[in-house]
Amino acid sequence: MAKVNEIKEQQIVVASVGGFANSLQQIATMRMTSLRKAVLASRRFVDEATLILRELKREKQLQFIEELEKIDKKLSQRFGVKRREAIIVVSSYQGLCGSYNTEIIAKLEKILPEHLEADYFVIGSKGQDYFRRQVSKNPNLNYYPYDIPEEVQIEDLKRLISMFVYYDQIYLVYSKYINTATREVVFLELAEPAIETEEDKEKEEENEGKFIFEPDLDDLIESVTAKLRYSLFRQQILDSKLSLYSAQMVAMQTASDNAKDLLKDLQMEYNKARRKQIDKKIQEVQAGRALWAE
């Protein structure tokens, strides 16, 4: 009887955990569905704007201004002038999201040794816990926690965005949503288009022409870069949220399925234990009847 009661208690616990996991899965699915359309739509805008910036920088390069900047950069490096770096890390505030945070921390393990003098702005308690451990090992590490609400708006990012003007290079570490089952932790520089290859240049030489820019090309690039940084930053924050909800949905679905399988196993075990209990009682009744018959 004790074993049967023990199995019943296990069934109640597993059913409760399974129901909780199923509820979290439904919440994550609802959040992911409502956010996915907006993220994918704005991602196209940001990608197109990045291509425009790339074209502007290419035009600047054709005017030999890019070469002058490279020379200036080499001279500044030679004389020890360091460029200030800011690295923004986006993690989650809670667990129950599979390997979402583990993948981000694994990426940070590779980044930290190469960017020890950077200022790290960390969103999410899981990432903040990681950096607190790192600061205890390396007190010179510049780490600043930054909190945002669950339903993030551009106003919630203004204080962090206002810091952009103090840095020459701003990087972002976040989990990029690819599809429901796939995500990728990326390390990118905000508003910096990819460097063109020689093949890209050869293809674009056919369409090459002269343009007149109003205002000045430098002012235009600076203005577009600043605006694109804000848009790109907000886009990546939402992208990381979408990736988080996707990870939560998959993790909770797995937990819910495991709970169902475990309940089936427990039910079979319960039936066997109950059957043994019934057989034992039948044997006792038969034994008692035999004694009375004698």
C-alpha cells in the first residue's frame, strides 16, 4: 500500500510540473508570435538602411577620404591613442529557457580576453551574475548593469543610447533569432556595414557613377550612422527577446513532453503495484477460506 501511495504522490508532482511547463510554453508562444512579425518587418528596414550606409562609405572611399582615415588610424595606434570601446551584452532575467544564457556566456568567454579594457553594459540578471563573478577575479574589469522592463520601449533605452557619443566603437553581444528552432549568438559592431570583397566591387563598378551629396558626405555619413545605431540597437534588443521566447517555448515544450512520458511510466508502475496489491489480497482471502474449510 505504501508503494501505491508513493506513486500517487509522484504522479501529482509530475502532473503539477507538467502543467506549469505547459503554461509557460503557451505564454512564450503567445509572446513570440506577437513579437515575431514586428521584428522581422523592422529587420528588413535595418538591413536596407545598413546597405545605404555601406554605399555612402563606398562613395567616400572612392573619393580617397577612407584612405586618409586609415592613415590617421595607423598614426593614432603608433602613438598609443586608444579607441574607447563599449560592449553591450543582452541576456535574460530568468532561467527556464534552455541553453539561451549558456550560449551567450560561452561567446563572452571568447570575447573577454581580447577586450579587457572595454566598458561592458550588461542587460539581464544572468549576464550580470556572470560579470560579478568575473569582477571578483579581475577587479579592473569595467562592468555596468543596465535593467530594462519585459515590454521594452525605446524610452527604456535612451539612457544607454545617450552613452554612445562617448565611445568610438560600440559592440553588441546577443542571441539572434533565425527560426523557431535555431538561434545564433553574434558579436557585431553597431551601424558598421560589412567590408566589401573584391568580387563585390567588380560587380558594382558597372553601375558606378558620380553623385552630389547635400549636405557634405561626411555629415551625411555621421548623421546616418547615429540614427542607424539607435535603430539597429533597438532592433537587436527585440531580436534577442524573440530568440529568448523561442528558447523558452522549445525548452518548456520539451519539459511538458517529458512530464507526459513520465506520467505514462508512473501510471504503468502504479497499475503493476495495484495489481500486485489486489493479487496479494486475493491470496490472503483464499488462504483464509482454506483455513476455515479445514
